[in-house]
Amino acid sequence: MSLTISELEAERAKILDEIESKAHKISDDTNNSAEQPSLKDWLNAAEEVMPASKLDKNMKKNVNTKS
């Protein structure tokens, strides 16, 4: 089953919102003086939301459904 563009966009927005939320939480937990999360905070949050193994699996699945 393939997803429509609007479904993919909704999923992307949900993932980005979750990453942003986690990045701010990580930043608040580690650097109380920082106004914005650091790049490291964003990368750690992204890894929590979309672990590399899950990302690889999703990419392979998408490639296989396009064939």
C-alpha cells in the first residue's frame, strides 16, 4: 500500500514536530542557559525519534514499493 503525498507530508510534519519537541527538552535538561537547542540536541532528538535502523528499514520499504 503506497501513501499519498498529503499522507506523507502529514507524517513528515508529525515527525518534525516530535523531533523539535525532544530537541527543546534535551536542551532544557542539559543547558539551562541556552535559548535554542544546539545542533547536537537536534541530532540526538532525531536519533531518538527515527533511529538509524528504523530509518534504513523505512527507506528500503519505500524503494521496494516503487519497483
